[in-house]
Amino acid sequence: MFGTLTLNDIAKDLKLSRKTTQRLARKGVFPVIAIKNKKGHSYVIPFDEYLNWKKNKKQENEENNLLSDWDLLFEERNNWIEWSL
């Protein structure tokens, strides 16, 4: 195991905002470890688990011909917009 990644690392890799990455982490989309601190929670993701998650997501999309990850994110965004109205 190489260590852990922060949500900032994941956001850069997936080309998402940190806020979106944090929302997805809270929903359980990523294999995160929540660490309580004075400000609430911070999240870290074991490097190996993140690579496995990313590989599995890619395989799922290819095998099932599902929507891409971007489509999933846009769907989540639209759900959030509907909820906030």
C-alpha cells in the first residue's frame, strides 16, 4: 500500500471540484475513511482502494454499456438542483 489520498487528490484526478468530491464521498461513492476532527470530518482514501474503485467503475461502464461517470455526475447535479429549488 502506498498510503492515502485526500479529497483534493481525487478531485484533481477526476477533474472535479473539491465540493463535488466531498459530496460524493459523503454519499459513499468512494471507499473513504472518515476522520473526525474539530471542524467535522476529513476524508482519506487508501491509494490501492481508489485504484481498484476506479478500475471497477471503468469495467462496469464498459461491460454494461452504462452511462459514463460524467453522465452520472451530471445526473447527481440535476438531482441536487431540483432538490434545492
